[in-house]
Amino acid sequence: MIPKGKQIIYPIAIVCTVAIFFFGCQDNYKRVGDEKQIEIYPQGIAQNFELTYTETTEELESEDKGSSRVIAILKSPVSEDFDNMLFKYRTFPEGLEVEYYDQDNKKSTISADYGIIYSQTSIIDLRGQVVIETHDGKKLETSQLYWDRKAEWIFTQEKFTFTNPQDGTVMDGEGMDFDRDFSFFKANKTYGLMTINEEES
């Protein structure tokens, strides 16, 4: 028979041991050096940012003078410059608007709630409420869009609504890629109501 004092001590010892294990498992270790998460800061922040892209109308030599034309104007309330990183990029946390012009100087616009421009790849990543409106009234609405400036190609894998007032169509779908003038486009998947006006023969 176990004495009465030892019967009380065993349960108290077990409870204390379990409590020590629980308190010992807490992570209060302060990480330093390579273990610490790297905090990334922009090298510059610009307010009321406006950037104009131009190109010369003809190829020039080093001493030549010539004219240039505006191909795009990018505007944003705030721009954060991360060109100090190994993979350079610029963010627009409060949204942006891009006005771009074709060869005939006709203006189309792209707007989004958030944007990233990757400097080395010339890819623009647009997120949030993304809307493209062309000079001839075509309109695309989606939640994320990629624009390859070098190839002048735009694509999305998200759901979209495409409105074309010229032929009176409204197309809903998921996944689409097209050139910037909407003269060629391919929709991966379409669904919902599509209204098509047909001329009487």
C-alpha cells in the first residue's frame, strides 16, 4: 500500500511535467542572420507618377535629329521603385491607368486597381478591377491581366466579359489572349449569354 502523501505527490508531479512540456514548446527564439525574414523596401516612392513612352518615327544615327511620337502614358497616384532588387520591378499599389496610342494616334486605355511592371521582361501584371477600352468602343473586364509590351500581346486566365459594340456582342468566358487592338483574339472557354446581331438577307 502506497502512503497517502505519495498518492497526492504523483498526480501533482505529472501535471507539472506536462505543463513544462507545453510551455517548453513555445517558439520565442529571436531569429537573426540568415534565419531572419528579409524585409524589402523600395529605393524610391513617387506620388502622382506619370511616365511617357515615346519612339522615334524613323531610325536615327548618333548625330541625327528627328521627331518622336507618344506610344503610351502611364499614370498612378503612387509608384514604388524596386529597381534595387536583383529582379527589377515597379509596383502601383493604389492602381494605375495606361493610355496607349496606335499608328494613327487613336487612344485606348487600360485601368487596374493594382499593377506591377517587371523591367527586365517588359511584362505588366494588372490586378483587381481591370478594364480595357479601345478607341473603337470595345471593352474587356477581368480580375487579372498580363500585357507583354515587347510582343504587344495581352492575356488572362481569369473570367472575363468582352463587349463589342460594332457587332453587338457580349461574350463571357475564362482565359483569353489577344493583340492590343483586339483585331485577333482567342478565348479558351466561353459561356453564358452571347447576343449576336445578324443582318437580314
